[in-house]
Amino acid sequence: MAVSELEVAARPSPPETSPRRGLAASLARRLVGPFLRGEMPPPRPATGFYTDTTVCIGCKACEVACKQWNQLPADGFRWTGNSYDNTETLSASSWRHVKFVEQFAGPEPPATPGDPAVAAPRDLTVHDLLGDGPSGRWLMMSDVCKHCVAAPCQHACPTGAIIYNEFANVYIQPDICNGCAYCVAACPFGVITRSAIDGVAHKCTLCYDRQRDGLTPACAKACPTASIQFGPIEELRERGRRRVAELHERGVHAAHLYGDESTDRYSSLNSFYLLVDRPEVYGLPGAPSNPWLSMPGDYGRAALTGLLTLAAMLAALFLSGR
């Protein structure tokens, strides 16, 4: 599917097909054009990300490539003290976030000098860092928008700024967004935030511009270990299941896919993960839920509250008039 950037750059520019118009026609088009519906591009096979966290090395090449390609501003240079994670979270200016989870035992009490039962300290080995030894392990994951099949942010958007493009990716149109932040509250993964620069919502576009030219998204292309894999979503799901089976055969029984299948409370994800621990360990909700599932109860409680308030006001008026 992917082609070389050099091939795209070498393509000739398409000829200009729009006819020349007079001043009056151009003015009329500028006034009426925003109210006209454009033609939807023909649907293409759904694409997404499959992230294998077992081969992520935390190099942050995906973060750098994402910022460079999308011309996102820097977040400043600040030491958080949270392992090697200085990005902290996804934001309007950070559409990729590499998480670092340290699972190491705490410091042991000091040993009594001369106690033969206490083993001499030893250096950490590569097997220890990979989780094969007794000392602990690193867990690393490159987080990104999940591009949900039924995205709550898209349902909550009042202006139609959030759409599904022809690749079935969730895409925010910043020129239509009014900055209401309903999508921020609706997303159960905390992906979307509102920019302090232009006041509208931003998130991963799954490199829509690159996909239209047949290119791989910048983060997947920059990943040196193929932890981030891009392609048709059904092929990625099958690839992920084969990888889980392989890890189970090698004794990694905790390996499982997160988001590859829908549940009774949430849809499947077009950006799903292979994890080796509980989702909560990676900062993911264990059982995400669509906000609209609780809306009937919310409406009922709101109506009941209104009726009780009205009854209390009528009772107060009636008693005060006696």
C-alpha cells in the first residue's frame, strides 16, 4: 500500500480544471460556497494501527516523527520525574505519547553484616529488564487516538467538525470546530484536548494527508522495531491474534489484545494494542463505556428533579398563601 515519498514528490501537478470566473461569479461562489455540501470521496478499506508493546523500546521516534510531519509546537523542556516520560499525556500538541511503566521491586531492608542468608547484590541483566528475571521489567507503549469504530467524540460534536473519512478514521476539521470541548468530555481515553493557541480541538489524524498519497503514517514509518504497524484493519487484527498465539507458546500467557473486539458497552478500536498486563497498568480503562449508555438514566433523573422542584415551589406558594 505504501509508496515512497520520493515517488509522490516526483508526480506532476494536476492540471487546473476550474474555469475562470468573473468578479460577480467569484463573489457569489464565496458567499454561497460554504453552505454547499461537497462530494464525499469514495470509501476505501478501513485502516488503523496495531501496536505491539512487547517490542517497543521507548525510543520516542514516533513522537518526534509525528511532531515533525504535522508541524506541532514543542511542549517545552521539563523534567517530570516520572521515569523517562516527560511528555506526560496526549494533548493538542502531542498526538503520540510513549508511556514508561517501571515494574521493579522496592528497596530491600539493609542486610546484617556477616549474615550468610543474605545473597550478595548483583547487577541487572538484559533478561531482568525484559521481565525474564526476578528483579522486574519495563513496560512501554506508544499511545495514540484509538479511532473508535463508534466514537463518542463524533457523536457528541454539535457542529459536525468530527467525521469519519474514507479510511474510517476519526478526523477533526479544525475550521468547523467551535471549541466547545464536548468531545473532550466524551472521550473515555482522554485523547482529545483543546489547544491554547487556536482554541479548537486537535488529535491524531492518522496522517490523513499521507494516506491519500499512499504513504505510511509518519509514526509507523519511523518506528525502528515495528511496534507500530499500519495497514488494513482486518489484516492487522489477524496479525495481532497470530502474535498473541506465538507469545502464549513462548510462555507469555498474559499477552492479550486490547480493543480488537467490541463489547456490550463499547465498540472495537481501529487503533488497538497487544498488552502483557492489565490495561489499567498502561493507563487504559479496563472496561471503557459509551457515555450515551447512561443518558436515559440521566434524562430520567433530570426530569424527576425538575418535577420535585416544581412540586416544592407549588407547595411553598400554597403554604405561604394560607
